[in-house]
Amino acid sequence: MKTITIAVDAMGGDYGPSVIVPAALHVLAKHDSLHLILVGDETALQKELQTGRAYDKGRMTIHHASQCVGMDESPAIALRTKKDSSMRVAINLVKEGKAQACVSAGNTGALMATARFVLKTVPGIDRPAIISTFPTRAGKKNMRMLDLGANVDCTVDHLFQFAVMGSVLAQAVDNIENPTVCLLNIGEEDIKGNEQVKQAALLLASSNAINYTGYIEGDKLYSGRADVIVCDGFVGNVALKTSEGVASFIKYLIKEAFLSSLFAKFVALLALPVLKSLTKRIDPDRYNGASLIGLRGIVVKSHGGAKRYAFAHAIEEAIVQVEKDISHLIHAKVEQLLKLQVITEQKKQTDEE
Amino acid sequence: MKTITIAVDAMGGDYGPSVIVPAALHVLAKHDSLHLILVGDETALQKELQTGRAYDKGRMTIHHASQCVGMDESPAIALRTKKDSSMRVAINLVKEGKAQACVSAGNTGALMATARFVLKTVPGIDRPAIISTFPTRAGKKNMRMLDLGANVDCTVDHLFQFAVMGSVLAQAVDNIENPTVCLLNIGEEDIKGNEQVKQAALLLASSNAINYTGYIEGDKLYSGRADVIVCDGFVGNVALKTSEGVASFIKYLIKEAFLSSLFAKFVALLALPVLKSLTKRIDPDRYNGASLIGLRGIVVKSHGGAKRYAFAHAIEEAIVQVEKDISHLIHAKVEQLLKLQVITEQKKQTDEE
């Protein structure tokens, strides 16, 4: 089995090494061919490793980095002044070929800016996007949505490129043969939506490379109708965070209802195990690990508030993406599309002559 | 007490007269000074009235209209070819001063296009918007959000006007003295967001007429932090429908969990009354009745799938808006703002000279 090496920004997130080191040890124990490079303050990491479970020292190394990027730091300042941050060094390791992917729970804006600056985008992709996985009503079927906030003003070409990248990821990582792709819109009729979405729909419908199946509305996001949902980063971020807000509002109301009387409290005791199975199904920890897709290298972003289990899940996502060689698959797909475009244009010219 | 006359499009929505007539009778019985004009096919309405409860014939009249606007009909075609539709005639009655408001459960696009064409906007308001009320975590405190889908590409001025209109409505209808207004964005820091939102934030922050309190993210929509949330119609529609989608997804999962075993089914029997109190709190029927705000007349839009209780709620919303004289309040507020602007600009000029 081929060795996989992943650089882990061990200082990022709300909890830093105290969560990230145990998560790393947990994943290391599960994968024999995995090497992890913990990037961060050596003393802090050594200390955390000593209190943790035993591990194969040949497969886990520490790479010292003297700085940290703050969770609220401006991406531009982090990029300029934090050249030895755990985040930047972890990304550098990918750039230098010493790691095949990096995972960070740090500041999303800084991670995006740094990854884009250091790694650059795949040829044919203008901008990287943030993509994540979501549960759906349709049993075990998941959905991937992008962009979730990296790009607030998207052109038609950007939306098309997001569709290509989402499609490649769903096919390779989720093993879906011909993933259905929908554009998020405010109606399902052709006349609905803004100009970018309408033009992107025409472009997607004319391409054989994408299994584009039309518009989808917000109320169908989790229906399982689409394998990949494409939207601009502003809209995607609002949809994502609104979903979190509604889920937490309902959770709050359920709690309130079950505390409203003595009888309700008694029922709650019985209902708890039943409702546990529900929360497991949509447990955000199980879906932790968004990808910064479209870069020449794999970068997985964990939720800042991730605990051990959730952060481990983000590392697992990186492992699968390395195994499937996602960056190269996207590159190949874009190249194929560009070639097709050239051929079509040449054919048009010949026909016109 | 002053008489209030409301025109009801009795043919709109998924159920037409069979739901709308009983709802109208129900509301009529509750308000002594209310007059309702049922607009639609006279024969169908007569039939429905005969089977319904007894009512004061002096306060409920039928206004015949020979056409109906289909739920999927294009707004442009409805506007051009359905000049005697129940929707158009109900709006005409407002225009002619024969009714002070109209309520319809019909096609939203057609209602917006027709209302805008017939009634025109309040001076100083470029575009009407769709606004609705939502529950929040904060007990009985509600939140109003706009635009929910009437305008897909909004300028900075549009967003500012939405803030003014939302603020007036929250103050007059919800009796909030100095309603807090937030802009929906993808982060709370100043640097986040697209150009329109950033510019609108500057404009709102500089105005004393609006109690602008900053950006709000999707996960805080239902937190109760804001009385009024402003966004463009694309984003607002996605947020609204995503909320519906998440709520129905969770409802589905709860049902699934409670059907998963015999024990769970038994618990479900006990939990049902407890969960009922929860669903009552966020019952969409209680929040039925979006307003097409910014027009020279009051137009309330009921959900197309509204049943009797929900449609009655939409009529009640129209009654309150008539009592508070919403269109004139908005007009007065905009006029005051425009005057202020003129004064500020004159002052600037004098200072410069």
C-alpha cells in the first residue's frame, strides 16, 4: 500500500493541540500506511504527545513552526506577517511535495488566502471554492454544495467551474457514477433567477461533461435530488449558516418543550435514546471537513470548534482525497473540457469557411 | 370604530373558494367593523357562501371576476391577458379606493407584477419588496425579513429603502419602539461581504432615521437579535426556503426515529403532546401573510397552500396594516428622509462656500 503523508496544522481551531494531537493519534492508529506531520510549537506538541496513547514514531513527526494565525486575524495580515505560522508551514509542505495534503481548523479566510498564494489554482480554474458534504433525506445519500463562502461575486464561468469541481469530487470520493448537478435558484422555472445563474444554466445544459439537471430551490437542498449543488459563495454561505441556525433553533425548542412540565421531563427520559439516533444521522461532526477545492494540492478545512472525533473526520476526508488524487482529476477534467471547447470552436470555424 | 374594507382574491391559491370563503366568514365574525369583498366567480362563491355559516350580508359582498390567474402562469402573460382576473380586480378595488387592502393566495410573481403596475410604488421607493414575519428564540419576539424574492439584483439604495420600510412596519405593526435593523451578510466583520452589502452598511450607519445595528449571519436569523433583517431578494428567498427545507427535514427525521421500533412508537404516543406545543410555536400558519411593501396600497400575500386558519391570518395581517395606515407611514418616513438629505446637502454646500 502506498504511503500517504498529511501535514496537520496542529495549532489551529478553538482548542489547538489538546484536540488535534489526540485526533491525529486516533487516525494514525487506524491507517497503517499513513504518515502525519504535526506542524506547530514543538514544545507544546511534544507535551501533548507524551500524555497521549502510544504511537509509531516512524509515522508521526513534528515540524516546528514559531507562529500561529489568530482566529480573527485579517487574511491579508496573516499572509504578510505570519510566514512561519503552523498554517503557512503546513501548506508549504504540500507545495514542496513533502506532504500530499494539509488539514487545518484555523481561520478560514487566512487559510484560503495562504493556500491560494502558496499553491496556486489548477490550470483552467480561476478561483478555488469551499465545498462540503451534507446529509439528505434519501437515506445514506449525501450531497455536496459549493461555493460556501470563498467567492462573494461569481461570474458565469466561475459557477461552471464549481460545477466541474463538485462533479469530479462527488464521482471520485463519493463513488457516484454520473453525479447530478443543480444550480441553486429561487424558482425552478427558466425565467427565475439573476443573470449569472440563468447564463450558467445555459452553459451547463450545453455541456456533455456535466450531468446538469436544472435549478433547485432552498427547500429541496436536503431532499437528495442533487448530488452536487452549485451557487455563489454569498448565497452558499447564507444557506449553510441558515441551516445551522434553524437546526439549533429547533433543538432549543425541543429542549424547551421537554422541560415545560414534570410529565414532559418524564417523557424526555424515554425519548432521549430515540432522538439520539436522529441527531447521529445529521451529526455535524460526521460531516466535518470542508475542502478548499481547485488548488494544486489538497487542503481540508475543519470546523474551528471541532472536537477530537470531528477533527479526525477531517483528516479522513484528506486521506480519501489523496487516495483519489483529486487535484489531478480536476486538472484532467478541466483539460478535457478545454480541449473539447477548442475542437468545437475549430469545427465551427471549418463549418463557417 | 372606522370601517375597514378588504378585497379578497377568492379564486387564488391551491384550494380557491373552498378555503378562502370559510376563512373570510371566520374573520368577518371576529371584526364588527370589517367589510369584505370576495372577488371571483359569482356562482362558485354564492355556492360556497350558502353552505357556510350565517353572516351579515351588509358586510360581505361578491364582486364578480371572470378570469383566474394560474399558479404557474408567467407574470407578464397574466398582466397582459388576465385583465378581469380575480387578482387584478381585487387590486383594482384598492386602486379605486373601494377597498383599503387586498389579500391573495395566488401566483406571487403575477401578484407582484400586477400590484406594481396598477398601484405604483410610494414616492421615494424604487421597488416594492416582499416582507414576512418569523418566530425567534427570544420568546414572543418576532423578526421581519425582506426582500424575500421580489428583487434579484438590488442596489445599495434598494437595500436602504428595504431597511426603511421594514423599520416602519416593525414599529407600527409589531409595536417596537426603535426596531433594530441588521444586514444579512456572510460574516460580522466590516471587511466581509459583497460590495452592495458593504456600501449599504455605510449608508445605514450614517442615517439617524434607522436603528442599524450591523451585520447578521444566517445562523443568527432566528436568534431575536434583529427586529428587521435586510437582504436582496435572491439571498432572502434562499434563506427562507432553506429554513423550510431544514425544518421539514428534521420533522421527517423525528418521525422516522419515532417509527423505528415498538418502544419508539410507544414513546411517540407520550411525546406527541409535548412536541405539539413546539410545532405551535413555529407553526407556519401563524406566520402566514407576507406583505408586498412599498406600494400605494396594502397587498398581503398568503401562502398558496394555506388552509382556512392560515388564510384567515393573512386577512388579519391586512386589517392591522390598514389600521396603522402602513403605506402612508412609509411615504411619510421616506419624505422625511429625503428632506433630511436635502437639508444635509444644502448644509454641505453652505459649509463649502
